[in-house]
Amino acid sequence: MPQLKFTVPGIPVAKGRPKFARRGNFVATYTPAKTENFEAQLKYYFMQEAGIAWRVLDCPVSLNVTAYFHLPKSKKNRWEYNEGLFCKLTKPDIDNIIKIVCDGLNHVAWRDDSLIWDVAGRKFMSEENPHLLITMEWME
């Protein structure tokens, strides 16, 4: 199976809930700016790795998302996982991190996120810079 792996630098952001604003007699719905900005970053770094010749996938896709966050200065309430990596047991939730990846790459990496049939997600605290590591595999 072909594979594409790319990194989005910076603190991973979870998908934000839609916001509502009253506009006279109507209610407008909008996406929070933080979510929109991170989705734009996802697209940018994906296209940097995939290249201009990328064709939007229309086949089953497997997705692996690993989020790395800053290691806090305090050492209590941490569980050592493996070689300097610690599981992150606080917010943001891993399902919301996966959701922003699925929605952010919709119509860019794949035709629709319903094509994603397998997902794995992990959150770690690490001494390295915070980033999001995304690996996708697809069937041709």
C-alpha cells in the first residue's frame, strides 16, 4: 500500500465546536478562527509533502495521527510510556484531534472522509517541539 507521512509543526489543535451569532432575525453559524487556521496549516503541509501532482484519493484510506505536546516542568501525574515519551491524559481529546485532520484534508487528500476505514490516534508529551505527525496509507 502506498504511504504518505507529513508533520505539522506547532501545538496540535482540536476541532472546535461551531459557534453561533445572531444577525438580526437570523442566526449565523461559523467555525472558530483557531480551527480554520489549523485546517489551513494541515492543507499547506500536506501539499508540501504530496506535491502538485497529487490526485485526490477515491479509495479506502488508513490514517494514523500522533500528537506531541510540551512536557510540563512538573513531573507528577505523568506515566512514563517509552524512551522519553509520556502519555498525555489531559485535553485536547484525541478524537477531536483526529476530527480536525479528517475535516481539514477533506477534498484535498481524499474525496470524502467517509473513505477513511481505519484510524489510530495517540497523544504524547515529549521534550521535542510540539507537532502533529500524520501517516496515511491507501489501497490503489
